[in-house]
Amino acid sequence: MLTRLQNTIGRNDLIEQMILAPGFRASVDKIDKPAHSAKFIVGYNSSCKSHTALDIALCIAHQTRLASNMQITVQAVFVVEDYQNNTRNTQNTYSPFTYQPPSEHLYCDLPHALKSITPVLDKPGPHSNSTIFEQADTILWQARSLAEEWQSNFQAYLGFGCVATELKKIVALEDADVLFLGCTSTNHPIIQSLSPDLNCAILGIPNSVE
């Protein structure tokens, strides 16, 4: 898939730049998985970098569908951190959702200019549930609009708790093939947290398209 994208845009360094973790156990775990479908998970919070990650995932899904008729589902995920003492059951921290909110340190840093446009969630207060979901509606609308441009099979999910822990849960639950994040380096804290024991590969974004 990456080779096809690399050839399409005339770059010969995408694979080296984008693979942040290979997902060594993926080839073993997915031996019996049908080859006609795949699932991409994308960490999305409306930042420029996460938007690029989503765009790349949708582009790869679109190209793969045209070339092989493989059906790829792209799923955007946001995790609200430290979401406690709320009415939501903390034992069921992962649920399908139509839209999702931003976070200050999800996946990669938000550009300063974007922070002045899109509200950033701090730890939610006791009466902030409605605000969280209002922000979620706006941010996930952006992701869904981009997916519609690519005519992709798109889903969105909202998780609660530790970002790395919840992403691991979602990847395992969905049996994901690839996790896309808006990161450019293996040194990013979220990559360090995920890469040791994540089954699927983690793809970031090339430095030249930040």
C-alpha cells in the first residue's frame, strides 16, 4: 500500500519516513484474516498533523480499493483523557460515536495558530459533558467531511481514559491492520508507549508534509 502511494506522488522515501513501528506480531496474528478487507485506525483531533494522517489514510484506502477492490474501513478515534467522576460507566470506556473533540496533547502537538481557533479540552469539570460532546460534534464533522470527499467507508469512535491504553484497546477490538498518527518521529511519547506491544504497524506522516 505504501509503495503504491510512494509511486503515485513520485517520492522514494515515504516508507522509511512513515513507518514508526512495524507491528512485528501482526503477520502472525492476522494469518487467518480475509485478504479482501482491512481496517485503518486514525488518531484524529483536528490538528494539522492529525488531519494529514487522516488524509493519508483515506488516500491509501481509496487507491487500494481502486487497484484491488479491497474494502478498507477508516476509523477516526479520539480519547478524552482523565474523564472521571462522570455519569458514563468507566468500565465501558470505548464506544462508537458520530463525532469527536480535540485534546491538548493527543498524538502530537497542536500548532499555536490552531489553538486559537479550536478550543482545547482541559480536564472536564463536573458539568462539562455537554461542552465535550458539542466540541465532539464539530471536530468529527470535519473528519467525516474529509472522508466523504474520498468516498470512504468511515467510522468515528470516542474513548475515555489514557490515550495509549485506549488506542491499544481499540486496535485490539477492531483487529486493526494499521494505526495512523500525526507524528513524525519514533521518539514521540505516544509512539514510545504504543510500539512495544502493539500488534499492528504504526504509520506517521512524512516530514515534508507536516
